[in-house]
Amino acid sequence: MKPFLLLLILMIPCGSCLGQKPWPYKPGVAEHYAGTIRSTGPSAFGSITYVGQQEKTVFDRRAKDGNGGRITIHAHVFNIAWSDGLSSEMVANPDIGDLAAVTAQAERHAKIVGLLPHCLRSLLDRIVLHGGNVTMGGGNRSLLLYSEKTMQHETQKGKLHEIIVHEAAHNLGQTMEKSPEWLAAQYSDNAFISKYAQDFPLREDVSESFLAWLILRYHRHRITEEQANTISSQIPARLKYFDERNYNMFPVAADAGSTEPPQKSSIGFQPMHRGTTSGSDGSPVRSPTPLPPKAWAGSPCYLPDLSPFTFHLSRAR
Ligand SMILES: [Zn+2]
């Protein structure tokens, strides 16, 4: 067989591959950009003060046989002062351990959250910290953290800080994810940055897109040219939306140079286009189909609207 014929045969995709989803599971932006946001970055952590033990009703995914629900605990309560004048309450579950262990975990998590920009911490009234190792969450002006899960994300998966941005961005999402401007940006892009965003376009898209925007605009020198181009071409209208908000991003600082090595992707990334078909040359063609009217329910990390967690948007941000 002539070499060029063999090459042609090898280039023809197998039939079974054509119908397969590009993801073996459901990764999001955090999985792909693990290690881009680092604990060594500037922090807004100021101080943490122990208040004492109080009865607190908090959400816990482990309640109701793992279905999640509100529980009342004799919580260890801390006040966190951020260096930019903001403050948050931390409500820690005694299941973490004795007071020394709880205090150590409270401080650890306050420093982790201190890496978040002002615009996200300003929407953070309460940080709920449990022991255990189940899915974290965000929404209703709160963060839901599990100390064993954060340790696992930090030491084994390296995606802790990306996950924290995603979860905290749910609080931002709840202020604008139904707005005409955001929906217009979604519609204009006609694509999603991740399968997680695509699966839950009304609940996870802001968090996924915000994380991608933060990485592109502030950690450009930690990602490859290809990665930057992927974000830029995939969700340009959403990037513009975030750009135009002029968020206070303190203490997050943009990379100053190109000295940092690009972050190697931990999971192969293939952009997903909603309503995409292949053109005659194999290139993606974006169809003008509108967003599917997908249900709001079901995304794993978006906290349900439970009254104790519903805070008024009256604080300065
Ligand atoms: Zn989420």
C-alpha cells in the first residue's frame, strides 16, 4: 500500500468515536486549570476571633441520609476580619474535633478564603465549615466547606483554590444569572466553557465562566497560549460582561510577566459548543439555536434556597 493511502485511512475517524461525548466524565474549569491559583498568592486575610459556641442552624449535605438538609449544631463561631474592611462569620461544626482542632481548621480555611477577590468576599456573610469529605457548595451569601474535602483537593488534586472561586462565584451568580445582560452574553457566545456549565446553564455557567475569566485575566502567564485562546474564543461575550463590571479584585493581582511556566493541563480539554455541527471542512459551525430551557434543579454544588441562608443584598460590595 502506498504511504499516502495508508495515511488517508488512518485519518478517517472510526464510527464509534463520532458519537461519543468528548468527556469521559464531567470535568469543569477547576479540574482543567488545577494549580493555576496558588496558596502563595496575596491574601486578604486579616484576623480571626473566636466568639464561642452558639446554636446554629446550617446546611449539611450529609443530613437526611446524604440528601442534604438543615441541622442545628452547637457550633464554634468565629469572626473573620478581611484586610479590606469586609468581614464574614465562620460557623464550624464540632465534628471537626476539639476546640484546638476546630480553631486550627477555622484559621486554615479563613486563609484559603482570603485569596478570593473583594467582589466575591463582599457577598460572603457566612462560611459553614464541617468535618467530612463531601461535595462543597456556594450560594445564598455563604460557602459550604468540608475540612477533609478541602484537604483532599489541596493535597491530592491541586484544585482547591479553583473550586473555592467556583463555589464563591455562586453568590455572584445569584445576583445576575437571570439578568438580560448575562443571558444575552450566553446567547451570543452560543457555547460553554465546560461540560458542567453546559449541563447546568442556569446554575453553573456563571461560576464556571467567572473562574475562566479570572484565570485568563489575572493568571495569563500560568496558562498556555492554546488555553488562553480557548477561553477567549469560547466565551467572548461573557468575558466582556465580566470586564465591564469593573469588579474590585483585591487582593488578586494580575501576573506581571512571563516568568512562570505554563500550567500543564491535568485533563485533556476539548471545548464544547452548544448546538454545534461540523462544517464541510470539519471545523465547528455554531448554530443559531437558542439556549435550551433547562431546569434549574440538580447541579451538585449550588446550594438550595433555604431561608436561614438567604441573606439580603444590603451589604457594601
Ligand atoms: Zn457550582
